[in-house]
Amino acid sequence: MELNSNYKELFVNESGIIFFTFFFKKCIIIADYVLTRGVTLSMKRKKYLKLLSLVIIVALLVNISTASQAKPKPKLNKTKLTLTIGRSSSLTLKNTDAKVKWSSSNKSVASVNSLGDVTAKKAGTANIKAKAGKKTYTCKVTVPKQYISKTAMTLDAGSSKTLRIYGVSSSDDIFWSSDDESIATVSSKGKVTALASGRTIIRATLNSGVGKTYKCEVLVYGDNPYPPNETDAPYPPDETDDPVVPPEDTPTPTPSPSASSSPSPTPLPDIPVTGVELMETSLTLDLTVSRYLSANVMPLNATNRNVTWRSTNPYIARVTNTGMVTGLAGGITVIYVMTEEGRFVASCNVTVTGNTPTPIPTPSPTPKPR
């Protein structure tokens, strides 16, 4: 006689102990033999039944103890998660051996692969779902908005200002750098220190380039008003520049005696310069094409309206002392204007489209036959 499979499931605990199952099975077989076939045993029937009842009670107690130590329910290791852009974190479904299928409700905000690795893409929220069998478990992922405190700023030489990146966590790494440290430097904490007049870009790179890179344009006013040229080599003079003509010697006229001396007029007070503005802050030119930049010295009735012009790369575009810009080679440069009084500066980004024209070689003469 074989014991029904239900009995096996009822009396086998998690540790695989089968002693009571085996013993109870034998007792069932003996009881069946005694009660149904009337075989007389050496022990009395009453004592046998008492022993059988005791075995059943003990087996039930073992089963109850096992049931009290039920296997914990499946659950995610995280139900809420905050990630900054470019960062990743792993989700796992614990207490199950079932195959898990992962999905995201908004892949543009946060994506998840087949192993449960979640990657933040852009600001927003998304639900990461883990499906095991017929049940689905959810983790809410929040990606905060990320930005730099300033994208452009002006500083006086010698002054400082601190930039910040918002929407990052303490585990995010930020690498700060300056495109031109002769104009402004930046510390590992984002503190920008202006050194000399000019223009530079401060960059903040997140997580060794895995995250985004943010930029801030810094314009510095003060001594040494222009950034150093990439090259100080001379360039051809502008054909449109007016030639310098030496003044002719002219006789000094003899002043005629005045009949009566009149008081000279009281001179007007000088109006100081407060700044300078360019009508255009960006300009695109084709090769060999010229355009004038117009500079307004402020206030418009300032006494000293003298300015000087300079190009940071005269091989890409040059500028005359009247503000005429000419494109010479494809690339980007910056044209600066500075007031004589106060040394105020304004700039214009110039983009020259096209490549430097290739000179046409002169054909060599055909040799005459001898």
C-alpha cells in the first residue's frame, strides 16, 4: 500500500525531514492491516490505537511548526528611487526564483535592462515594473531637473563668483575647467576668479563625461583688456584702410591784433564714459566679405569717444580701426572693441564660413623642341 501524495506534502517540512512521514506511513499500513483484515497482533488493539494517535499528533505539531516559518513574499529591494541624469542603480526582486520581466513606463526619463539596471535619461518620473508570474511589482523613479546656476556672467579683474550645478547628489562627481586660465580660473568647488580682461568658457563635466557638460561664458573687465592672440604674427594690411599721409608744412598765420580783448568762454565739463555697446553680438561672414560693426560709447554724449578694435585670431577675420571686419579663413574668432577712457569692452562672435582658398598653381611653360 502506498501513502497518498497529499500526506507527503502535509508532513514534510522545509528542511526535508521525512522521519515522521516515513513512520506515519508505516503506522497507516499497519492500522489498515489490523482493522480491515482482522490480523491479531502481539500487542492489544487499544494500545496500538493510542500509539497511532500519538504519532499523528506529533506529526501534526511538526507540520504546524513548519507552516509558521512560511517563505517570505517576493518584493523589490527599492520601491522609490532618485537618480540624477546619467546615473544608474540596480533593482532586484527578492525571495523568488521565478523569471523576472523588467519594463519602464517612460523610457525617455529612465530606462531599465533585462537585469534590472535603471539609468536616468532626463528630468521627470517613471515607474519601473518587475513582473514575475502573474504579479507585478513597481518602483517609482524620480530624475530631478539639472542645470547650472549661470550660463553667462561678467566679472571685474580680481573678483570672484561661485557657480553651482543643481539637480545633482553628493555621489555625483563634478570636474570644473576653464578654457583660458590666463583670463579666469575655477576651483574644484566652482569658484571662478577673474584674472585679466577677456572672454573664456567655464565648463562643468559630470561623472567623468558620463553625465552632461554645462558651460558658462565669462567676460572679464579690467587691465589687459583683451585675451592674448593665438598668434602674434603680422597679417596683410587692409586695403581699405586709409593711408597715413604726413601733414604738410604750412606757414603759421600771423595773428591780427584785436581791437579789444573779450573774455574766453567757460569750457563745458567733461562727460565721463560709462561703457560701450556693439549693435551686433554675433556675425556670420563668407570668405573675403566685409561688414562694419557699430560701437556706441555710453553715454551717447560722452566727451571721449575714442575706441580701439582687435581680433583674437586675425587669420580668420581681421578688423580695421574703423570697425570693418573681413573674413579671411573658415573658423570662429572674437572681435573686441575697447574705449580709450575707462577701458570698457564689448565683443562680437564672428563665424567665417568656407575654407581658405587654395592658390591656383602657375603652369610651367612647355619646353620648345630642339
